[in-house]
Amino acid sequence: MRKVKLKILLLALPLLLMAGSAPAPVQIALLKYRGGGDWYANPTALPNLIEFCNKNLRTNIDPDYATVDAGSPDIFNYPFVHMTGHGNVLFDGQEAANLRNYLIAGGFLHIDDNYGMDPYIRPQMKKVFPELDFIELPFSHPIYNQRFPFPNGLPKIHEHDNKPPQGFGLIWEGRLVCFYSYETDLGDGWEDPAVHNDSEETRLKALRMGANLIQYAFTK
């Protein structure tokens, strides 16, 4: 039933990009996971991204995002789930199966490495899709060419190791079900200006790329 509900919701999501077309807002969620990593990092990020999308994409997203456990059936209520943190991530068998079913049913997961997550998230996502590997998406991919074009791929928000930003994806039966932003820290750029003292130009790049993720997830 949850899978059917999500599929029906996703069919209606393109209408959310037209003002006044949705009788009630759609809610997005932050993923809560085990392992000790700070899944709760960047608390002002999603509210700012939602506000930006509702203003610039004319979406109808509930200003209050949800928090959902990786193994909860409630995840099927949310067409877009955001995951972040700096450290350890752990999915047990039930949680991995739940995430897999959610993504196959039409859900979308955005993983944003807030620096330090990479060695943990890759093996955990292998539990979710043992048959898939993260592949780096070409700059021509639609996710970089939504409302806001990014001809050079992900913007660089925080320096960290001074590596170039990379966008990786898991593709299931031709559909991008998970986007992993690495060495950019989009969520930090979504936060309130005073948190990281990012320039307005940097924050705008981060918010625009975030809006592309939302638009892609809502229309694909």
C-alpha cells in the first residue's frame, strides 16, 4: 500500500511546479540513521531550501520537513529524502531493504557528504543495492540542467580537502534513484548565512543546485 501511495504521489508531483495546482503541500524528509554519525547536521538547511524552491520553482512544499528513520515505513510518504552527516552510518538488513523498496517504488535519496561520510556511506549503500555501483554523472545529465544550469557540474561550496566536487548516482532500471554530492557540502551552503559566513554568491549556487535536485526528483 505504501509503495502504491508513493507512486501515485509521484505521478502528481509535476503539478506542484504550477502555482495553485496542489490542494495541500507535499512534505520532504531528513533521514535518521544509526551508527553514531550526526544525521541531524545543518538544521537550517532544509527549511531554507524549501523556502527557495517554493519561491523560485513555485513548488508547494510544506515548510516543516519530516524526520524519518531509515527502517520506517513512513519513508514512503516522502518523495524526496535528504541525508547528511560527517561520520559513521549503519544500516541493518531491514533498513537496507526498506530503503531499497522505497527507491524502487519511486522515491529519491540525496546524500550530501558533510565531510567524513564517504568511507561509511559507500559500503552501506552496497547493502541497499548490491548490484549497483555509484557512477560519476556527466555534466550533461539532466540533474545539472533543470531550472538552473550547471554546465560544469556541482558548485564548490566548502573546500575541505581541496578536491573538485563530484556528483555520483545510483541508477536503477534507467532511473537515477540516489544522488550523492561529494566534496561540495551543499547543505552547508543552504544554511543560514551566519552559520558558515558563506558569501551570498556561494549560498545562491548551493540553493540553486538544491532546487535542481528537488525539481528532478519531483518530475522524473
